[in-house]
Amino acid sequence: MERLVELRARCQRQTNSIVTPMGDEMFYRYQQSLIDEAATTVGALLQRSSLTNRPTSPAVPSSRESKN
């Protein structure tokens, strides 16, 4: 996630640079939108992953498992 933030900052610098050829800033803006989308997706997946990896109480054996 940190690398996406760094990459987006680099695209932002390129977009705002006075030496960026006219028209090329649209390419960098497009890259920024892709990075934003990827960061949103990764953030959601990490959040979902942290919710599913929470420790739970030990499972109680069902009545079928306790019968031999």
C-alpha cells in the first residue's frame, strides 16, 4: 500500500511539472486514477482480511462428532 502512495505522489509531481509536455499530463492523471482504484481495492481487501482473521472462540463439538 505504501508503494502505491509513493507511486501516486510521483505521478502527481509529473502532472504538476512545467517540463511535462502538453498532453502528457493526461497520461499521468490516468495513471493516478488507476493507482487510486488499486489503493481502494487493496484497502478493502486488507480490511476484509483483518476482519476474517480475528481469533474466535474454540468450536464446540457437535453432537454428531461426540458420538463414536
